[in-house]
Amino acid sequence: MPQDQTERRVVVTGPPRRTLPHARLRSRGRYSHASGYYRPRTEIDEQTTLGHTYVRSLMRTQLRAALTVFAVLGLLVGPLPLVFATTPNARRLEWLVLGFGLYAPLVLLARWYVRRAERNERDFARLVEDR
């Protein structure tokens, strides 16, 4: 019995494409993108140089916040071995500082970083949404 191997049709779906409004409405100036004005979101979606610049600015501000946290953390924790080495019989001090003294500054530092990152993203979203 011969097997009929016909090619099956494959339906390809994707996100709906934006269609340009009717030419008559564009000519009246109702749509700002028809007059040459592009929103930042369009620049990012189309991966233009300007869109790349917007994304790089967000990445730069996030990196700046991360490096600030890293520097403060280094200044906070870095000198502790030197302090512990210079103080004689400081076993109890070591446990107190490492066990209890560092948690509050670390929590405050983490909270500051999260709030800063959220503010950067909110500012970027406001810029992209053109508000």
C-alpha cells in the first residue's frame, strides 16, 4: 500500500504588525509618527543607534549603582581583617561585629540598591513611554 506523503501546511503566527493608518489621516497630521517623529520606544524596537543609546544609558546607570554598592561594601568589610589582626584577644569582638554588626549596614545597602535600580527603571520607562 503506497503511503501518500503530502506536505502539510504549517501556519506561522506572530505578534500582530502595526499597520500604518489610512493615508488621508496621515496627510492631515493626526499621527505624529507620520510627520517624521519617532517615539523612543520605536527607536528601541527598531534597534536604531538612538535606541541603542537609550538602552546603554540605562545599563550605565544600573552599573554605576552596582559599582557604588560594591565600593561601599569593600570599604565596610575590607578593613575588618586588619582591625581584627591588630586588636589582641578580640575573639568576642570578631563574633559581635561579624555576627550582628554587619547585618544592619548590609540590609540598608541592599535596600538602597533595590530602590535605586527601581527608580532607574521607572525613569527609563517614563522616557520610553514619552510621558
